[in-house]
Amino acid sequence: SNTATGNRALHSNTEGFANTATGTAALQGNTTGSDNTAIGFLALADSTGTAGSETVSLAFAKVHLEYKPQKANGSLDTGIHFKLDIKANKVG
């Protein structure tokens, strides 16, 4: 089965299955693609897909990622941060 939340999400789907589309027009052009996850406004909107394409897409304007490497004793080390403002084309 498919899950679609948002105006025109998975709008053109005919044979695709196990897809999750959240956001306006997410996966709207998908017809046969399966096992896809699209989150955000227009995420994978133009993808028609092929069976078993297994694609993940996130549509967003900013990213803030923190990675904490594991120490030898199993505890977490200090976090490493990465920030990206896609709209402003700026890192940090």
C-alpha cells in the first residue's frame, strides 16, 4: 500500500506500491515506482519511477546535522556539526 499526505501527493500513481509521500506534490509524477519516500514540498515531484527504485528525497531549505562519533569505551564523543542554508547558498 501507499501513504500520501498533502495536496497532489502521489497524484499520478498507478502501479507503484510501498511509497510514502508527505508534502504538497511529493511524488506527484510517480506512476510505477515503488519503495520510495519523499518528504517536503515538490520532493521527487518529477520522478515517474521504475519498479523497485527505492529512492529517498527530502526537500528543505536548511540542514543542521550533528554527528557524534563513538569512543573506544562505547560512549559518545563531542558532536561534529554541519550547517547548510540551501536557500542562501551558505555553509555554517
